[in-house]
Amino acid sequence: MPRAAEAAYQVIQGAIATGEYAPGSWLREEDIADRAGVSRTPVREALRRLGIEGLVEIVPNRGALVLGWTTRDLDDIHDLRAMLEGYAVRRVAEGGHADLPALAALCTEMERLLEVGGEATFPRIGELSSEFHTALYVASANRQLLAVMPALIEIPLAREGYHQRTREMIERGMTQHREILDAIAARDGDWAESVMRAHIRSGRASLRRRGRWAEEPTDGEPAEGAGA
């Protein structure tokens, strides 16, 4: 994606994640272009990408409607993650070649950041957590998994992100990261898979308690001047 379109994409995606652009609201190209410092053409490209990702709906002759995520979307995504990531760590434990010292170093850095910086470090901890999970997909040596997982993970994390998590939630996730490494070191596929599935499901339950998901996407009238 060209730089201007990426800038517009980040503006829209971020505003949807924080709730500024709520489900059922209509997006104005002019406003987004002003905020991102770009023309309307890259805004349209960004909206098309968000349409593919399911965050907005492009309605001909009306504009772009924010869909956000429903509780069913959240459940479906985490069910897929639990299955695929559980499978990945089982493969790693039973015959993969994970760099355990590097993974442990990521865990140590996440723990250090939380200890010294508190909530201000949540976004960076989220980035490191993504690195941790991605390293496990790579270690699974399954190219198809590597192709599928980034898109599956990026959207829900962008939608709510680590800013929606509490310190307790993050600490629990860190403990589970360590246990996953213990299971891999023990070459115990059953253990590794069960911990990863629990890790994903506990994250889902926590986000549902704190999230802003509707049962179904809502509709509404386009704002004045809206267009896509």
C-alpha cells in the first residue's frame, strides 16, 4: 500500500479501535483526508482495504459505514486462533526448532517493561507479544500457517488492542507465555497445545468483559457530505 494510503488507513483503523468512529457511523472522506494530511484518493484506497478486512462496508452512492466487530466476530476469530495456534505450538514441541533463548528474552523484556513502565508500556508489550507468537508460527515450519495467521491476528488486535487490557490480564498472558516455553522445552505437544488454547480463550473472555461489541452491526443515515 502506498505511503499516503497507509497513513489514511492508520487514521481510520485507529479511530475505529478507540471507538471514535463507532459502529453504525458513516465516514467522511474529507475529514479523514484532513486528519491524515492526504488527498481523497488514498483515503478511498484505505477504505477499500478496511472493507476487505470487514471493518467498514462500502455502500454504493452512500459512503463507508463502520461495522466494527460483533461478539460473534470476536468468538469466531478467537476460535480459529485457538485451533491454529494450538496446532502450531504442538508442531513446535513435537519436532520444531524454536529458538527458546530468543523467545525467553522476549518474555523477559515484556515483564521488564510492565514492571518499570506500567500502562504506558502496553502498546510496546503488545508488539513484543506479537513477535513472540509470530516466532512460534515460523518455528512450526508450516508455510500455509504463516500466510494465514497475520491477517487473523492483526484485525482484532487493531480493533481493541492492548489499551483495552488491564495489568492483571497482561500478567496472566505473560505467565502463559512462560508455560508455553516450558512445554516446548519438555517436547510435550499436548501440554503446549492446551496452554496455547487456554491463553487465547482467556484473552477472549477478558476482552468480552471490557469490550464494546454489538450483537449485530447497526445501520444509520450517512452524515452530510459523506462519500466513498
